[in-house]
Amino acid sequence: MKPIYFNIPAPLLIVMDDVGWWSGEDSHLSNEPFRTGISRNHCVNDYTAIAELAKMTGTRIQAGFVLCEWDRENILRNVPSSTWMGGDWDNSKHQGPWLDEAADVIIKNRPHIEIALHAIGHEYWKHPGPFSRAEWADMDGVMRPASDIVAHTEAFRKIMEQNSLGDFPTSFVPSAFKHCFGAEENGITPILKSYGINFISNPFDATVWEKAPEDPAFGIDGGIPFVNRGRGLISWKVIDASPEGIYWDGPICGLHWPNILNPVPEENSLTVECWADYLNKNYVRSKDRVMAKDSIDCWTQLLCSKKLPISLTDSAAVLDFSKLNAGRYPYLGKTFRIKTDFEISLPLNPSVLSVKKHGLLLFEYEIGIGSELENLTIRF
Ligand SMILES: [Zn+2]
């Protein structure tokens, strides 16, 4: 008997920008960066909040970090375009025990927080003079000089090292969403690739297009998966935001750090619980959606939900892998998930994790990509 429901659900990955500021002051009117605008300093609790939300929704949140205020050795004096102080950069007021404490939370919660490359100072300074937007590219998507891109990226790596924050990121979120897709050798992707970046997300309506993407939800930019963040449904300025009445129909839930924080840090958990309830109700328990476990899972599940056609009969489902094979898409993971209301027996000896969840069966299947598998038949 045919199942009533059999589907490869579309993923949702939380990408949260502007994590890493210690000052919460938005000082862009006085030539300092657009920070988070929360009316207090950030604190260790604000990092715990990210980890808690990730744990409660079974995901690894991609946190786009801004790292200038983590600089323990004032190395950014040597990268004057990265901060408002230029060659006089002095970060002493943000150097204190909270750096170790927050680093500890981030490292202990590595399965729940992914550090993504977002910015050093977020904007681009020419001294003397006001900053222009943004750090990696200008308003037309034209990349900053390659030497600056490399210097900023190196500074990000060194500041991570100063703070023992782990390996260099594999994901990139352009600051202020200034990015040109398809710029190839004239763009930022060759540099990002040399640093191991394998995932970029940006709102497609903010992207400058040198060529068209393959799909409204994704493209491949210089060999790197490029995923549509969609429209900003919640402003970066909203502190303690409510998700009720909002729905992210694309693969990315694009947020900014203060959206899930409370003006009173000790009450962050109230805001986080509200977000977790919303995400569990609308995505974890939904038939046609699933929370991405991490960035690669988001990419893989997205491709499978779009490029893995299913033929459903009374006795079987046949999944056609031909569009995914032959290395057509880079950096795919090994598993994807199926949601169905039916007990199924999987062939080919897969690593089956069948979990009964909220009345739906969630199967995880080891993908046949890269093998010669063309079809997968699942019998009911
Ligand atoms: Zn940002």
C-alpha cells in the first residue's frame, strides 16, 4: 500500500550574523561600524544563547563572526582598512577574561556553533575619511583590492588563533551582503577557496550578478556552493524578536545576533525558548521541512530535495540519482533524510537511522553520490 506521505524535505539552516562584537553600540554615524545596536555590551551569556538554540532544535548554527574586538595583540594596526582607528588601533578595552570565557563556550559547543567568516570590522576604511560599505566589496559588488582581502582574511585567521577558536571557517557570509556572483578570477572566490571555504550564503536580491544562478535557491560561485539567504524577514536591529507569523520558505533562516537575545542577558533563555518552540513547530515537526544539521547537510538536503526525483507506486518509491552523480555538485555530504508516514525497508544495506518523530518517520539514508548508483528502490 502506498504511503500517504513520502518526501525529501527541504532544509532550513540558521545563519546568524554579527556575532563577536563586545560593544553593542551601533556607531556608524561616527565612522565606527554598524554593530548590533543592542543597548548593552555583549557577554558570555550571549554565546550560550546560540548554543542553547542550536541544541533545542538539533542543528549547528552558522554564526557569522566579526572579530576585530577579539584582537588581543592589536595586530589590526597593520591592517588599517579593517578598523575605524586604522594604524592607531587599540582594542585594550575589550581585552579581558571574558575572551577566554566566551572562547570556552564556543569551543565546548563546537557541534552547535559553526564560526563563519563574516568580517574583521564589517566596513572598509580609507584613512583619513569615512568608511564605505562594505568590508569585502563595495556597493556595486566590486571586490576590494586583493591584497586587502588577503590581509583581512589572514587577520581573521590570526585572531582566531590568538583566542584558540579552532580551525579556519569553511563558510562565508559577505558583510552587508555585498557580493558579486560569477566574478570568477576578478572576484573573491579564488581567495576564499584557497582558505578552504566551501559554503557561501547571501540574499539573492542583494547579490550583484555577473552570471545567472542555476536555481532560485542556489548556484555555484567559482566552485563554491552559493545558497540564497532570501529576503530579510527580521531587521538586524530587532532585539528579542518574535518569529510568530513569519515563515522562511527558502533554505536559510537569516538572523542577526540580537534577534535571539534579550536586553537583560540573564533572560536570554526566554527569547531562545520562544525561537526553539517556533522552529520545532514549523520545521522539525513539519512534513515538508527539516532543520539542517549543519552547513554541508543544508547543501546536501537542498540538492536532494530539488534534484532527486521520486516515482511513487503502490509498492515502491524509486529515487533517481542521475542528476546528482558524476561530481556535478561540489561538497555534497553523504546523507539525506526522507520523511514518510510509512514503515519502509531500505535496500543496499544503508546506515539506517529510523526515528519515530512526532508521528512522522524520519529516515536518514547514506547517499549514493559519487558511486555509480543511478536509482534507489525503496519497497513498502
Ligand atoms: Zn553583518
